[in-house]
Amino acid sequence: GRIKGIQTISGTGALRVGGEFLNRFKGKGSAIYLPNPTWANHTPIFKDAGLDVKQYNYYDANTCGLDFNGMMSDIHKAPEGSTFLFHACAHNPTGVDPNKEQWKEISELIKKKNHIVFFDNAYQGFASGDAEADAFAVRTFADDGHEFLLAQSYSKNFGLYGERIGAVSAVCSDPD
């Protein structure tokens, strides 16, 4: 099918391998936009992979919610073909996620701008308590025909934290 993947050392390893892939195929020093705030290790992982780390608006401290308008504005303003990292669910560190309608709008704008998406899916099943429900963003982007990278950690949700189990996958437009 459309998905090719490899096992990694947890989600952290998946992010690093995905970052190296972007560095190799988009070019050294290519930009990756991270949400502000994001998991503290995202920045050093992607810098060490040779990427230029930038930020996009995500959290509104005044409402303790998503700065959806700021986020959409930053996605729109980024040069065409930019790479954006999204937390698939249970955003770390805020716990604030776009709702289903917002994910659909994000997908539409990403497609319009020909951006590349890299999902970090470290907490599937922890946002809603339902692994199927927490896959909504990833499935929406796949259904909408996006090509994207997906970093997954199984350490927490499968109770394998000491084993450091993960995967990085590339979701392509077709099997070839």
C-alpha cells in the first residue's frame, strides 16, 4: 500500500530518523515549523538532524486554548512546501488539540500550500481514552490524499516504556 515504515527506538528515534530523511531529501538546513510551545526535545532532535527550527503559533495562554487563528495565519504565511510538525493528539505540553472541524481546515490549508506534514503521535489513546478517536488527525490527512511522515511511540500506550518501541512511517500518495 501507500505506507512504508521502519521500527525505531521509540518516538524519539522516529523523530530523529524522520528529521534525517527531511534533511537528506529536502536539503540541509530546510525549515521545520514546530508549535509554540512544543515538547522540549523536538528542537534539539531536529537541529541535530540539520534542520532549521522555526515556530508557529499554537497555544493562547489567555484562554488556555488553541490559538487557531494564529496557527492558520502562520501556516498560510510560510513559504510553499514548508514542513510542519503536528502533535496528532494530546499536544505536549499543553494537552490542547484542534477539534475535528479545525483539523479539516488545517488539512485543507496544508494541501493548498503544498506543505509537508510530520505527525508526532506519542500519546494515541491518552487524549480521549480511545485509540481510534485519537487517530482522527492522521486519518483525515491520509483520507485527504496528503503525503506525510508519522512518528509513533508505543512505549506509553502499549505499556512498553522500558522497551523503547517506536516506528517512523511515510504515507505516500500511491504504492509506487
